[in-house]
Amino acid sequence: MIKKLLLINPAEKADVNISDVPVLRFPPLSLAYIAALTPSDWDINIIDENIEPFTFEDADIVGLTAMTSNAPRAYEIAAVYRGKGIKTVMGGIHASILHDEAIQFVDSVVIGEAESVWQSLIYDFENNKLKRLYRGEHTSLEKLVKARRELYSDKYKIKNAVQTARGCPMDCEFCSVTVFNGGKYRQRPVEEVLDELESVGSRLVYFVDDNILGYGEKAEQRAIQLFKGMKERGLNKRWASQVGIDFANNPEVLKYAQKAGCSAVFIGFESLNEEVLRDMHKIRNLKARVSNYKEIVKHIHDYGIGVIGAFTFGSDGDRNDIFTRTTDFLLDSKMDAQQLTILTPLPGTRLYKRLAQEGRLLYTNYPEDWKYYDFAEAVFKPKNMRPDELKEGVAEIYKHTTLRATSLKRAFHSFLGTRNLYAVTISYLFNRGYGSICMRKYEKWKKSMSQSPIVAEKHDK
């Protein structure tokens, strides 16, 4: 008899989410890999609450993945299935780091990357021997299974999320990537990545690597080889990816990225404050120097590639002037778009441990309070401003950089800088979509502040 596996990506429970913006929706690649690792005699369905509302669907076993902010929602869904006697398994970064918490809400937890243990888990389930914990290893990425993208909903704007490498040796204070994927930069063979790109139909591709360029000269040469291969095979893709700030340093990298169809890159500039960069352990940004940020943007533009910059606020070195300074920089530098987040102490990071030890965390009623750890909420007491000032400062930047008239003006400057209409379109939609959602969340928060003395008290200190 055919068995049914249901794989679920929960949404944040909040009614205003970044995933409400179509251009910002990406399919859960990890679940497509899990599906590919499952024996062929299983019927598999992937449900993403960011695409369609959850409705109960019968299954033999249910697998859930979650980041920290949507972990409470994963636990809610697991409770529905466990109430009907259906086994549940949870993996992903939150469950991996807090497996003692997660195991209270599901039948089994996969710790770490699942490739080395998933088939054992399925075998154990089929033989009524499901274990409470399965601990995955950091394996080689050679001959990685082909993700089952055909299981994705047709509602995604970009279905082709592709991964070429895992792991990061930088170990920034606020980042949990090293904790989950390890400090070694593991790369897939270039020819295997090219074969996968050749097999996907759509022109649009998003590389989900934390840094497709990698770390060091050898990794850069591998990236160039990948970009050259995309051009030589005539893949004709339009793509974007996260890169390190040193993406701008090597003209050969930029040239072949452009030839391979790169439309935009996402770079963690993080801060205009070098004291903050030192505290974060952003070594490469310090080496690049904040004074060169504007030139870095221009240099990437010269190759027809748009720049989406990530900036984080609330570090101990930040003061109230950082918001105006960042607004001025974003507009003056002609940066195409930006993602602004509040510094968030995720479990497992050095930042979380430090703030917990210092007694500065505001939301500690776990697991319920994990829903606030969404990068839009001030969940700790900043050193040089109140939590409400932190939220208001970020909202002010969005207000001055993403309103319709400003976004149109920025799109015009993007075109002058890149001569790339596709990059301009991405940037405009990113600004308008991300900005409008973040402002809606802010307005909802302001309303809650006026209605809830408890919430207001947390932020007015």
C-alpha cells in the first residue's frame, strides 16, 4: 500500500508577513530535497503556508521545517496531527539548535542536515521503530539528490531555487549559519550544478547560497568557472544570489557573473558604523571599509548588476543618528534596494548567549515568544536607545526610501547605473513590496502599543 508523506513549511502566525509580497516568496528547497530522499513508493505533498492556508490533509507521517519565528506555528500544526495519531518529524535550524524544546511537540527531531539520516528515519518509521532524535552529519555535497521541484505550487514567482554550497567560516556574532551548516565552506562540483541548471525550465533562478562567491581565491575561481559554464552552455538564465562584500573586488568575477545573467546581488553591508562591524565580527566589511561602500555599489553597477543591501540596527554601538545616516547613504549611493532588520538574537548564536547573560532579553516566554524573533521586533534592550526608538528609526528609513515616488526615482537611478531593466524591475518591486509590508507591521505595532500597557512597558525603557 502506498504511504503518504506530508511536508509542511509553516508561516509566521502574524497576519502581516514578508511572504505576502510575491517577489519575495521562495520555495522551501530543503523540503524538495527531503522529498527526493524519500523512497519512490511514497506519495509526497509539499504544503507551504506562505502560499496557501493550511488545511488538514491525511498522511502517514508529517515532516515540518521551521526557522525560529515560525517554530510556534510548526508546533501548532504538529499538535493537530498528533491529536489524530499521526507521527510528526521536525527539522530545520530551530529544531536542530533547540531539539530539547522541539521534541516536546513532535515525535521525532532531525538535528542538522538531513541527507545522512532521512532514509534511516523512513526505514525506522516503516518498521515501527521511529527514534526520538536523528543527528545528521555535514556530508560532501557531491552527487546531491535532484530536488523534486515538480511538487512545488505553481503560485511561486521563482520556483528555481538552487544551492551550490553550504557553510560559512566567518562566524558573525548574530548569525546561526555556522552553527547549523558548519564553519567549512562545502561546494558542489561545478558540472553537477550546471547539469541541474540545465534541467530546470524557467529562466529565473535564485541561488540560495549564503555566499555564492565563497571565501578565498580558490572559491573565487570556482565561482568564475560556474559563471563561465553557464555562459558556455547557453543556459540563458537571469539570476540573483547573496554574495560577500568582496564580490566587487575581482573584475573577472563581475565580468563573468554579468555574462552568466546576474541581475542583482544581495550584500550584507550591515552597518555604516565600524564599531558595530567590529562587534559583529564582520571582518570582510571592516577590510572593505565603510568609506568605500558607495564606490562598491558603483563598481557593481558598472557591470550591469543591481545591489540590494542588508542593514541591521540595534547593536551596542548604534545611536539615534544611525537612522538618518543610513537613509542619506541609501539615497546618495544609488543603492537599488535594501532590507532593513532589527538585530535579533537567534538561539545558538553568541549574540543570544551574551544578551541572555546580560539580562537584556525582553521576550523569554518560550516557545510562544519565538514568534517575535522575526527581525522586525525589538526583542532586547538596546544600549543607546529605547526599543521603541529602534523600531521607529527603522520604520523612518523605510518611509523615506520606499514610498512610491521615491521608489520610482530610485528605479530611474538604477537604470542609469546598470542599464539593466530586469535589475531595475526587481529593485522597484523589492522596495515597494518590502517597504509596504514593513510599514504595515509597524503601524500594527503602534496600534498594539496604544492598546496594551504590557507591550508599551517593554519598549518604553
